[in-house]
Amino acid sequence: MDIFLEAFLNVLSIKNIIAMTLLIPLGMMAGALPGFTATMAVAILVPFTFAMDPIMGLICVSGVYCAAIYGGAFPAILINTPGTPSSIATCFDGYPMTLQGRAQEALFTIAFASLVGGFIGTIGLIAFSLPLAKIALKFGPPEYFWVSIFGLTIIAGLSGDSLLKGIAGGVLGLLISTIGIAPVGGDVRFTFGIASFQGGVELISVLIGFFCIPEIFKMAKDPVGSYLKSTNIGHAGGGYREVIYKGFKNAFADVINLVRSAIIGLFVGILPGAGGNIANLIAYNETKRASKDPESFGKGNPQGIVATESADKATIMGSFVPLLTLGVPGSPVAAVVYGALMIQGLNPGPELFTKHAEITYTFMMSFFVAMALTVLIGMFAGVLFYQIIMRLPVRVLVPAILLLTIVGSYAVRNNYMDVIFMLASGYLGYVLSNLGFSPGPVVLGLVLGPIAEKGLVQGFLMGNSMFPGTPWLVFFTRPISIVLIVISVISALWPIYAARRRRRAAL
């Protein structure tokens, strides 16, 4: 208790609060710019932390990380473009709310959902780090393969009105993910002799293309007036006090959804290589599956963004569980923080909880304050972002967004081919949207493709040594794999059960 009290006082020191307050808007700005990810924001910050003491440096890192993930929801809601991969599913209901004149309601809804998700994630990080890390260590290639299969079963929940189109979109995403050098074996695939294709497709670039470019095309059709006019957005919502109340009510209207989504985010975040881009999609699907009105999702249901935002905020803390307890980075940002810890003379692993307990628990508890400050500042920043976007003339907004998409796509890897991929996927997304295809399944296939492929190939290599002659048995004999298979089967059959239940209710 003495350590917890000392850690709490460290977080609340004046200099640390001021440092976080100054850095959080910058992190939020980085997250809101498509292509400028949370990893980039933290990586830029880390060199500046070398001159700070370890406690202040780590507190600044937690503030920027939380703010960058939070900021990614702004463009997802307002212009249908996920600022970070963690905000993919926020587009599904956030942007329809904007088109209904409920943008500010959506922005305040994610504020309260993020606050709860961050708090639950921090409690999980502090209280259950060691046992959760041990569970994560039991995940090998077969388990990751089945996790990806489970992820692919949620295509039905993202398909819109046509399951067949959803499956086709998922297959397209899987095919796109195979471009480049194979993660295991080094085979070169679908490069068409172009050396730049060997690096594969950058997820951020494709996300920007599929979600943002089609909206740019739609806005460009009506270049006269403001974005508010071109999208036929009304002015629903009332005064700020009323809108804040609506956001609060949306977040806590279904507490089970709020808590369940945060727990999903925490557990997915713990798995190295997973992250918020998977957690928010799974949380969204589980919310839709459990809803009594699943048809309302994708049409502006606030529970959709409650699920995604609470999940991806809890993922932040989950990604640090294996890093702090075992020295295994659970996300790209955690890998950057790993380097920052080493430079400060702190070795990730059990030593952090013995020799450097005060610093470690201060870092953990800083997420409480970082998320609270992020939400507080984010409420004002969201309103400002809304006012700017809604008032800009389309003739200014379209080229400005296009420029940001190009710069953001290029900045990820400094590769001009990423810009070409972004523009090509944007045009493809525009064509597919006119044909009734949803971008969700395509992105899901793209995200899960590499995980499934790596798990399948590495699993067979494991099986060759464990079960000579029948390597496929390794996928069906491990306890966690069996649990994941059962969950995947239930998830795949659920749409059939739900359809029959609706038909019976109609009769």
C-alpha cells in the first residue's frame, strides 16, 4: 500500500500533470492525422525523455499514447477515416451518426466510453499482470491461427445486407495481405516483378484508401458550400449540456456492453501481435451479436462506438502486461517503450517489480490520470475539430484531406508505393461501395491474413516435430486451441441461429 500511495502521489505531482497536459493535445493531433500513428507519436517523444527522470519520462509516454489512440476516433466519426487502426470499427456507426447530425453526441459518447475502458484496462494491468502474462505465453502458432479464424467468423456481422458480399470482401482482403514476401519461407508473391511490392501492403495506407478516398469522391460531387451542406447534415443535438448528457447516457445505457468490450480489449491487447485493430472489430461484433436490435448497427447505433472505443482504450494497457512482467512487447508502441526503459537502465521483466517497484507502479497508475486528462481535453478538442470540419468549404476541405492522406501514407515507411496503394485501394473502395460492398470485411481479411498465415505455417513446422507424419494434429490437441475452435464454431453458426430466432419472432 505504501508503494501504491507513493506511486499515486508521483503521478499527481505538479510537474507531471503539467507535462501531460502539454503533451496530450500533441498526441491527440498525431492520432487524428490519418497515417501518423500512435507508434510514430511515441517514437518521436522517446528521445526527449532521455533528459527526464524515468518517472516523468514514462508518464509523458502514457499520456501521448492514450491521446493518440483517442484522437484517432475524431476523423473516424467526422470524415469516415480511422486516424489509427484502433478506430476502424468506430467508422461503422460514428460516421452515420455524423450524417444524422449527431456528430457531437458521438464525440461525447466516446469520451465516457474511453474513460471507463481506460480505467478497466488500468485496473487489469495493475491487478492481474502476472497471471494474464502467463496465459499469453501459452499462445503459440496454432492458437494464433485459431484466433485469426475466430476473427474471420465475424465477417457476417460486418457484411451489411449481403453475407455473400461480405465473404467476397474478406477473401479480397486475404488476397491483398499476401502481396510481398511470405512471412515464413521468404517466397515472393504477387509482386509482378516490381521490387517495391516486396515490402507488402501497409495496413495504414489501405485503411486510408478504403475509408477516406470514397468520401472525398462523394464530397467532390458537390463542391459548392460547406461539408455540412454537401453531406446533408442536420443540426440535431441541442445545446452542449444536452449533448454531453446524451453522450453520458449512451455510454452507460448498456453497462454490460461497456464492461464486456473493455475486457475484450484488455485480453486482446495482451496477445503479442494482436492489438486495437483486432480488439475493436471483435468488440463491435460481440456487441452487435448480443443486441436485441442488430439491424440498427451500421446505421448510427451509439452502442457500436461505445464498444469499439472502450475496447481499444483497454487494449493500450493490455499491451503493456507482457512487456512489464515478462519483457515481451505486446504492440509496436510497447516495443518503442521497451527501448526507452532499457536506455533508462530499467530491464523489463520481474526486476521492474522488485528493484524498481515505485517507478513501475507509478507508470501503471499514470494511465488513470492520463486517460482522465485525455478525455477532459478530448471533449474540447472534439468540439473544435467538429467546428473546423463542418465550417470549411468543400473546395478547401477536399484538397486538404487528400494532401493529408498522401503525406500520411508516405510517412509510414517513406515509400511512394504506399501512396499508390492508398489511391488504388481508395478507387477500389469507391467502386465496391457503389456495388453494395462494406469495407469492414476487406479490412478484416487484410488485418488477419498475416496472422493466420504465420500461425498456419509455423504450426505445421511445430507439428512435424511433435506429430511426425500428421503435423495437422497440433492444431487440434492443445487445450487453448480446442477452446478457440469451439468459440469459432459458435461464432460461425450464430448468424444462422439469430436469423431463425428473428423469423420465429416475426411469426
